Amino acid sequence: MNKYTQRFIKNLVKQGDAIDISNSLSREAIPEGYYRVGYSKGVNGINGLILKGISGKLYVVTKSNTAINIF
């Protein structure tokens, strides 16, 4: 897994390259198998994730909330 900045992860969503799943409360937000590609680390721990689906779509978690622990 690679380390990225949180700014980079948020820019993926702004550019339309990734789908933001930060407010999801279950794994059903991603309708396919996935694996972790990268993360963002801050003072209080991990605050962002980049996930890649089997089809190649990117999904991101841009907040340090419950979604970090679910995915």
C-alpha cells in the first residue's frame, strides 16, 4: 500500500476519477470485490483510503470516520 496526501485523495473525487464513500455505513457501498491501494496518514492516524474495485473503479474515503474501519 502506498502513502498519499489527503489533498491528493480529495482531488481524485473532484476530478471525477474516484467515488467518495466516506458517508457509507456498510460494505454494500462498493458493489464488487475491492482491495486497498493507498492511505493518507495524519497526526491522529489514518484519515483517508483509496480502494480499487475488480473492474478498475476507484473508491475513496476522505474522512477519518467509521468508514475507515469498515473498509
